[in-house]
Amino acid sequence: MKGYKMMGLLTVMAIGLHACSQSGGSLKTIPGRPASIGYVGDTADVIKPVTGGVALIGGGGNVDGAFRWMIARSGGGDVVVLTASGNAGYNVDIDSLGKVNSVETLNITSRELANNDTVARIIRNAEMLFIAGGDQSRYMNNWRGTKTAEAINYLLMEKKVPVGGTSAGCAVLSGLYYSGEGGSAVSDSVLANPYDTLVKVYNNDFLHAPYLSNTISDQHYVKRGRQGRHVTFMSRIITDDGIFPMGIAPDEKTAVCIDEHGVATVFGVSKAYFIQTDSAKKPELCVKGQPLQWNCNGQALKVYEIPASATGNGRFPLSLNDTTAASGGTWYWWWVENGVLKTKQI
């Protein structure tokens, strides 16, 4: 990793142990690298040309095509994986899918670690970053406003390396994000009361991915029936903040990969959804203790559904207002009647 050289025979032996033990057993830390729980590859510093991009993965399993997409954009440099749950399994997974100099996982479980200069330096020196799943409220509480968050934003906005996240890692990559504090919101419950205490949405106070400042993502989408809660989140953003957001939602084992021009393509095995709001179509009723009403004559939300493929399918240009440029999918109207989400193909 950049800024760090070989640290003698003991370090080489330790790294070898890490590389051999990713599939099972406990992992030892590398001396001098706080939060590191596993490392494969070469410790020698490399500098590679990179191309920016963001991969939003819906959880439920790896999407090999999305990892290959990120690896290609990394130039084969150093990959850093961030987690707060001690999972270093991505080291071998990523290393097996393409040629990279190294893959290292940092388990950042406290604000002290998140403000550690060495941890921040390791992140800044990456040519590719991946944020694992888990609990996004841990990421928010431990990383927001720290040197770790600054380092991630440096990669996103200045160095412009490929950055991806799955499940909770996907959730925090959109500028508008659902924190998951206190538990996971369920569609039926929050449609019946959009001010349920589990509905907590934040506005651009954490990570700043290109093209996603006005977007809220959701994950495990079809598998866990999260369409209703996602729409509820958007209704709250409109009602509380006066912002008309976009929604992006990959299902499990599915990824939305957004290139440096803001064009999204869908990798994996299921579907992804691109949900558009309209400033002329506010929710008719979004108040505490009453079912959400967002009808607008059955045309409240315009939604583009793109089926995934292993090598990437479809096209949705986030950087343009011209929806005629979308391809590879199907348009729908979504609306909510008395707390019930309804859909119709256009």
C-alpha cells in the first residue's frame, strides 16, 4: 500500500499467513496498520491510472461483474475494503476476479480508529474502495465527520477511483440515505405511518458520490419487498425538506454501476429500479399516524425497471433529464392509495 514499504521478514510471514487464512480462522493484524484484519498481494507501493465510477450493490451475495467493472477501472492498483463487522472474506473474492496489486480490509469500529491518520492514509492511497454490508448506522455513527469520511470523499471527488458498496455499504453511498437506526423499516408499517420512528433519512452529511447527491438508494429490494418503504422515504424527503429526490434500488445479487459520465448499467441476476419524482406531484397526504396518500391520478412516480445481466445490461443516464435516453428496461407508474403501493406498466 502507498506510503508503506516492506517491514522485514516477520511482516512478510504475517502477510503470507493473512493470504492463506482468508477462507477461515481468525486473522492477525499487520504491524503498524491499525484496523487491518487481512491483506493479500504485494505491499510494495504502486500508482496506477484510474477511472471513476460508483457501484451500488443490493446485497445478498457478490456480483462478480460489478467487481470486474471496478477492478478494470482501478488500473490493477491497491484495493481497500471497509467494514465494521470483522468480515475479511472480500480479500480473496476480489483478488480472484482480476489482477490487482493488493486487497486489504480495514475493520473500523470506532471514531478513534476512523480518525487515525494511518487508517485515513491507507484509504487515500487506494485505487479502488469497497464498503461491505452490515449496519449502516454503525458507519454513520463511527465514520461520519471523521478522517475516514474525508478520505472516502477524497477518493470519490478528487482522486476519482471506483468506489462500491453492498447492502449497508450501498445505503451510505447516496447523498440522501436511510440510517437504519433502531431497526429496519418494513414497507407495510411505514406506508401506514410515514412518520414511524424507524424512518430516519439524512441529507448529504456523510459521503458525496458523483451524481448521487439528490438520490436515495435501497437494497435487497424485491427479495425483501422494500419498494413501499423506499417510496415512503422519498415522500418524507419531499414533505420535510422540499427536495424531490431520485431513487435507485438494486435487488439482491444485482448492481447498478455508474460510470464517470453518470450513465448507469445493471449487472447481476435480478433487476434494478430508477425512480423519478416530479415537483408537480407532491404526496397528497404525508402526516404522522395516517396512511400515505401519493396518487396523482395513478402517476405519482415514474419508474424504470432494468433487468440485470452478468456482463451489464441497460442504460440510464443520471446526468440527463432526458428519460428517452434510457434503454434496456421498462417504464412503470407507481402510486400509493391509502397506504397501499400500486404499479402499472406504461
